[in-house]
Amino acid sequence: MRLNCGKLSTFTTICICAFTLYAQGADNLSQPKPTGQVPPSSDQRTDSAYVLGPDDRITITALHADEISGKPIQVDSTGSINLPMVGRVMVKGLTIPEAENAIAAGLRTYIEKPLVTVNVTEYQSQPVSVMGEVITPGQYQVKGRKTIVDMLSMAGGLRPDAGHVVKITRRIENGRIPLADAIETSSGQFTVAELRLRDLMESKNPADNISVEPHDTITVPKGEMVYVVGEVNKSGGFMLAEQNSVSALQAIALAGGYTKTASPGHAKILCAADGEGGSRKETSIDLRKIIEGKAPDVPIHAQDILFIPTNTPKNVAIRVLEAAIQTGSGVIIWRSSRY
């Protein structure tokens, strides 16, 4: 009797396929079963150093524990979460892997080898405030290690009228600010310190670029300025940088010199008022004599105004000019090149 080769070939093929599938299944069975926690995703690895705290929102995924899986949970004001089957778990101060281990420990009563992952859906527990003369002042949630320069960058950088220092305020419970000149406030609740912005930005002492802590406040005050207006080539406000004053000749130099129609012999300094609402004191100076060395140079202090009139007598409303400068209308701010 002749064998049907076509049928034999089909039968043989089926047998080979069945044997292959069996071998693959046996190989899979021989692989060690996973223990511990589910391997973290790339996002989790990025956030693994994040320390949980009050008001953070998390989502838990736990194998064979549908009661707690996939539901958003907010860490309460005490720093804990309340879970079905597990009860209350303190997660404040724990990193993501540590929180996963704490939740898994509570599940072992019901599940032999619980597999738990935790994802942070809203970061709310580590705010740092950046205030003052920055582009985008506000409160920023910190993920991982951030330095003072990092926070200034997150706030968009400095405004043109930023001063020459940055001030850091820290809650005493977060430890003292690790800077030599840090002092404790009279209330005993905060430590404060100041750094020179130029040194910080130029990394003259990298150790000064300290890491921030939750609830720190970083403040960049407005810089002290002098104003030069009237018959000059570049009128406006000029940053004092780190000095307290400039001389009249320095102020004229910053303003690009006076124009051909100026009357430097009848210049005026409008000194800053003492206290809010006070009146300015006017002092007449002869810039021509100062330039010729026939009269001593005079200092111009923060918020003072140097006014250069025209050589044609006019009834100049200096008080109107002063009001315009105080409101900032029509005044261009210039920063010294040495800052």
C-alpha cells in the first residue's frame, strides 16, 4: 500500500509545530518568577529620588489588589495615606521606591508576594517661591535636587532692574542655610542669607550655589538706581550695581554726555526724599566747572535725579518730571557694563 506523502508531510508539520510550542512553554516555565516589585518605568526612575509629602497626589498599581489599584490618592496633611486592606501608611519623607515597599509590606497579610508601583500624578509638597525682579515670579514645585541658579532659571531669569544680591529665606525646621553669613531671624523661625548675584552667576564660588529646600523663598530685590534726564544723549535710570553712589561726572558718562543744547552750568540734583511722601531737595551744581576741575565733583546717591536743562531759559516743571520718574513712565533702565 502506498503512503500518501502529502498527508504525511502535513502530519509531520503539525507534530513539529506542537513540539516547538511545548518546548517554548517548558522554557518559559523554567524561567525564574519575578519577585519583589514591578520594574519601574523610565518616568519612575526619573522620579525615584523625589521625596513624598503632604498634598502630593499618587496612583498605586498593585497586582491582585484591585481595591487600591488605579485610584488617585492624595497624601493628607499628616503625610499619610489610608488604603483599603492596608490601612494608614505614612509616606511623608519616603522616596517612591520606599513608599512602594511600605505599601507592599501592608499587603503581605493578604498577598504572598505583592507587586506594587507608585506614580506621582501631582507634585504639591515641595514648593519653592521665587519673588522679586525675575521674569516670572511665583511658586514652583521642585522635583529632585535644584540649586538657587536652577530656580532663577525656572523663573525666566532676571529683569533689567534686578539688584546685585539674592536673598534666601528658609524655615528653621529644614535646617540652617549652609552659608557663612546666614543668620537667624528674631522670631527664631527662619534663617536668611544673601549672595552676590554676579559671583553666583559667574560661579566664582560654586559652593555658594546651594540646593534649595521645600518652602524656601528666593527673593531678588529691585536694584538701586540713579536717574539722569534732560539734555543728555542717553537719559534714563542707571543701575548702581554694588556701589552706593556715583559721582556727577560718572553719571554724565553713563548718560553718554550732554547734548550741544545743554546748559551744564545750571544742572540740578534732586535728592531722594526722606520717607514716603516727602519732598525732594534741589541742589544746583555747575557741571562745566566740575569738568574743568574748578569745582569738586559731587556724589549722586540712590534714587537721586541729575537734571541737565537746555541752554535756553524755560519754565521747566521739575515736579512733573519727578512724578513721571516715580511712576516709571518713559524711563529707560540701563545697567552698568561692569555688573
